[in-house]
Amino acid sequence: MAIRRAADHWVWSGGPVPPGSDGITLGSLVIVKTDHTRRLLRHERVHVEQWRRLGVSLFLWRYVTSYLRWRWRGYPHKGAYRRIPLEVEAYWRERVDHDPDPDNLAAFVTGIE
Ligand SMILES: [Zn+2]
């Protein structure tokens, strides 16, 4: 377990993450499993930016209400989670920052389960 300072946030490797999850971001603190990937860190860093951009209340409101809306429409947990716009942005940017190919957008969007 180690906490280190990244560019503009903290990364806690080996800290507590939700069951079935590889990481979570709470404001400026990114918590990941010890065997995390660089791609996951790119994903979580997008969430750091989102927390800053929206603030705590709006981030949580948008995240939770979007998830519940998709669940209400009948999607299972993972399907609802992957459709949350804040997650779509994070999953898209973790890819684009690594492999910027605009043609991937169609495959990315249609590939959501
Ligand atoms: Zn995420």
C-alpha cells in the first residue's frame, strides 16, 4: 500500500476499491488495486478532472441519476454503468489519449454492452 502524489492528484495504490471494481476516484484521490494499469490511471484521471469541473454535488448527482435512469430502463448493472456519460467520457479518453484514432468512435459507442 502506497500513496503518492501525481501531477495534480493523489494515487493510493492498494487502497479500498468497491467490490468488482479496479479503482475509484473521490475528488483528487484516486484509489486503485496494486496491480493497476496505466490505462486505468488515465481513466481515473479523467474522473479527477470531472470532479473539479462539476464539484462534488453535481458530479454525484449526474453520476447517480444517470446510473439509475439506465437501470430503470432495464439495463443490468454493467450496462447502466458503462452508459453513464461521465464513464463514457472516461472510457473514451483513456483510449484516445493512448491511441488517437477518430475511426474508433463508432466501434467504441456500439461496443458498449
Ligand atoms: Zn470510471
